[in-house]
Amino acid sequence: MFSSQKIVNDFKDEYSGLSYREIAAMTGIQMTRVFRIFNQQEMRVSEYERFKQLLLQKKTGAARLLELLNQYAIFLSPSFTRRMERYLEREIKIADLTKKGGR
Amino acid sequence: MGSLLFLERALLESLSTGAKSAREMSMDLNFSLPLVNSILFNMTKKNMVKFMGEKYLINRESLSHCLNEWNQPESLSWEAREILDGMVDHNPMNFPSETSFLKLRKIYFTDRDLALFKAQLVNLEKFLESLPAKPRRSEKTCDKTIFFWGMTNYKTVLKSILIR
């Protein structure tokens, strides 16, 4: 399940001031279809994916990392996920020590 | 207890030559004093080090229980990753200096080349083994040199990537 309206609102926040024509060019979705989506019509999964990709490009740092995991964690193997988990735990431990004590 | 951070290992190595104050450790490791205090606070809490007569020293009884766990291949490989990350992040491939560089070569070995290479490697390993792992009197822990060497082939690396 995904919320069309949520992603439309997020997209409007990140790419404010774009015309329907420009959004159509960016997403590869027909302009009339973009208009409908922006006026409450439900998105198809392929359309949702295109908007998601464009939103992801705008994100940086921890927000991007969380978004990447949110979208793609399902494709990662359990062993790789465990390794990343361990890696993050160690980095957090180091960050905690340096945050309290500087470098 | 889990594996040891390289920061923690460096601090333990600094203490392995004798009890030190936080300030002495800060100078020995080239860390800021607050960072040394932060690591020491954590290690004291875990009973790895103890504070006696204004100096810190290794809590050997408690540490002997951890050593086995820290020296497990998985724990050591995490430390190796941390060191390698540090080397790669420092970018010695692009900006090699006399004391810090990382080199990588991709080559085809014939059986003869491999035998020659192994012989050279034995010499190098013997030379490294002959050098002291503990500091001489005036040497600082932060000046200790780290060597990495090893080899693999495309097949092994690709397989490892594919089974992740």
C-alpha cells in the first residue's frame, strides 16, 4: 500500500514552483496524467516509483540513508543487512565517544 | 562485550607500556584530552581499565576474559575493516606520503611468478617479524606503523560480493 497524496505533497515540498509540463518531462509521465495525479487521482505503482526516485535524489545524509533502506532493504540479503547493522553500531559507538569527547 | 573498537585498542596499547594519566595518553595517542577521558570513562565502566593513584592502568584480570572474544576472527575482521576504512578515507591512493600509502595491483601470475612472489613475501614477513611491536623508550603509540598485505583473485572477490 502507498499513499498517492502523501508522495504528491512531498514532491510539491521538494520541487515547488514546477509546472505540470516540467513535472511531466522530469517523470516521463504524460502531462494530463500528472494533472490528474496532482488532483487526487490514485497513482500507479510505476508512477509512484518515478516520484519516489526523484524525491530520493533530493535527500541527503541520514534522510537519504533512511529512504534508501526504506525502499531497498527488501533486496538486500540477511547476511549483508546484519553486516551493515554491525557496521552502523560500531560507527555509532565511535560517534558517541567523539561527540562526548571531541576528536 | 562484543568486539573492540580500534580507538579502544589504541588506548589499551598505550597503557600496555605502563600506567598513564589521561594527559599522558592524550599526548601518546595524539587524541584530545576530552576524547581520551570519554574513552576512559567507557572502558572504566566496562572494567577494562582502572584508576589508581591518578593514573590509569589495564585491569588485567577482567581483560583476560575479553581477550578470547576480541581475538575471534570476526572481531578481528571488524578491526581490520576499521583500519582499512581509515586508510582509504585518508586517501593515500591519491596522495601517498612517505609514511602512509595504500597500493593495489591487478596482475596475472604464472606458477613461476607466484613462487617468486611467495619467496619475496617470506623475506618481507621475516623482516617485519624482526621489528619490534612494542615501542622503544621515546616512541609514541600514535607513531606505530600499520602494514597490510594480502592477495586474492577476482573469482573469490566476485563470489563474496554475490553471496552477500
